[in-house]
Amino acid sequence: MLIKLNGFEKYFQPTFKANFPNTRLIEGDINIPSDAFPNNMTGIIGGPPCQAWSEGGKQLGFEDPRGQLFLEYIRIVNMKKPKFFVIENVQGILEDKHKLSLDFIIRSLQSIGYSIKYQLLNAADYRIPQDRFRVFFVGIRNDLQNTFTFPTAVTDKKITLKEAIGDIIESPRFFNEETITEEHPTRKNHDVYTGSYDAKYMARNRVRSWNEQSFTIQAQARNEPQHPQAPKMTYISSDKRIFAKGYELLYRRLSVRECARIQTFPDSFVFIYTDIKNGYKMIGNAVPPRLAYAIAIQVRNALPQ
């Protein structure tokens, strides 16, 4: 059972409270006194901010204040000594430029009494309809035998976009900077961001076909993949694509609900927002629930019953 959750940004709090009414939300910075967390925690699960390590950012690592929050995560683990912890972060943390930082993180976690295993996983290998590479660190306390293994990839039949969102036939609503005050009348969160496309977005194809898996669902609305109803974008040069002529009206970003489906959130999970960009942000920053469940089962099996 999830007992407490710590969150800094306020935009996600109404969504969390609506979907997890019995979980206490600790609102604010992780730098809060550790007394805010219970002493008998079975596990700590979280994702220190990825921007410091992301290929899409400046990759400053610990030189970025957000990168320092990795150390705050370790501090909480050290203070509370749970049986296990799980950390999720972006693929960029494995790059050679971050080798010293990664080694420091592993040594720090080992020094506070944990056996560590980490691995790069692609969500598409776990029946999630998108290519999404993320690194997961799992630590088991040293007084417990670490028998944890990462879940086995399921590569024989990957879930397609057609299977994931093909039944969403209602027309979406379209928003840019407008304040959203009412839900979609027939399909909750079926809202599409209509902001302009910059040169970086148009530098490569952003369309995956119905029989493929989606590109990675992003936390920034303007970077979301295109809906598979449109044909692949037309190649102009190595750094330029255009929407296929004669089919321009078919191009639109995936809706908030379609992104949620691709991330494997159930339709019963409702996202609350007045700014559509926050809807995309909540979903793009999340670990796909189906992948989280697969890892959780492996952790449970590794712990003494």
C-alpha cells in the first residue's frame, strides 16, 4: 500500500488526490526534515529529476541543482533504511560523460547498506505500446538476500498503436493557451495541444503507423508524437521534414488521453488540469504503470515473505 508521496510542483496535486484519496501527500521540497516520512517504510520509490542527465537538456549532472536532488533521495533512504528502493531516470545518465557521477551514485548507495542492480529497459519490451528507454536502479538492504532480477522482456508480440488507441473515435477538443474549465463531454482528457511546430520538431519524422509502437511520450506538449492517422512525414533534407502534401489536415498531436493510453494508464485514471500542457506533463513524466507493476512484482518476489 502506498502510504505517503512527496511532490513539489502544485499542478499535479489535484490529479493525485482524486486518484489516490487515501494516500497522504507531502507537499513541498524533498529537502524537508526526514521526520515527515515514517520510520517503518518497506520501500521508497521515486525518480529524481531527469533534466540534469537528459539528452534533451544541457546534461550538467551534479552541476545542475536538479541533479543534486539525487543526493537528497539517497539522504532519505539512508535516514529511513527501507527494505528496498527503486529509482528511475533517463538513459542519458549512462553516458560516458556521467560515468564519474554514476559511479559516485552507486558507491553512495552501497555505502549506506544496499546491494544495487541497475538496467536500461525499453517499455516496448513489456507490452507497452511505445519505445521508451529508462534506467532503473533497485536496491535491497544488505541484511536481506538480494535475489532481485529485472522482469523478462516480452518481445514476441509487441502492442501496437492500433491496439492501444484505435477505439478512440470521438473527435478531440483543441487548445493552445486557453484555460480549460470543463471536461470533454464523451471522452475524458481527449484534448489536443495546437501550439506551433518548431524547426527541431520538424527535423525528423514524428509519425508512427498504426501497426507500430509510439515514439516516446514526452513531458512537453509541443514535442508529443503525431497521431497515426497521418502518413509519415516527407523527407526534405537531413534536418527537415514536412507534412505530406494533400494530407495536412490529418496531422495533429496525440491527445492527453491517447498519451495516457500509450503509457498504459487505465481510462478510469482522470487527469485534472486547466492548462493542457500540464496534462501532457503529468503523463510524460510518469513511469508506465504496466512497467512499474512488472518491476514491483519482481521486488516483492525478492523480499522475505
